[in-house]
Amino acid sequence: MKFKASIDIMPLEALLDPQGKAVSQSMDNLSLTEISNVRIGKHITLYVETSDENSAKKIVENACKNLLCNQIMESFTFTLSPS
């Protein structure tokens, strides 16, 4: 089976997010004062060909932990859907 993985990687809440802070300040400059605490991360989409959903989850988790996400500074979540 083929699965589509949608992965979101975000900076840890305890860490500063300079990009998010810059965007938050720009929101003020654009009179969008209702928007605050912007956090900027990454979204990755990939496809996994494997026999079942559990195997696909393990493969995606392994890819996130070993390559896509720096777990010292970031966290990740993902969803799988049949493709």
C-alpha cells in the first residue's frame, strides 16, 4: 500500500522563535494587532510504500527522528492517509 504522510515540525515552546517574533512584530506594523505569538515551522509531505499502516508509521517516525527533525530544538507530529 502507499501512504501519504503529512508532517509538521515546530520549534519547542520553551525556545525562542526569531522568525515567529519578526512576523508577530510585522503584524503590529500592519495593524493586525489581534494576531500574536506567531510560531513558524516546517510542513513536509512524503509518500511511503509499505504493507500496512503500522509499518508506515514506524518508517515516518524513524525519518522524523533521524533526519527531518532536530529533537533538541523541535517537535514533530504527523498524519497518514492512504494514497
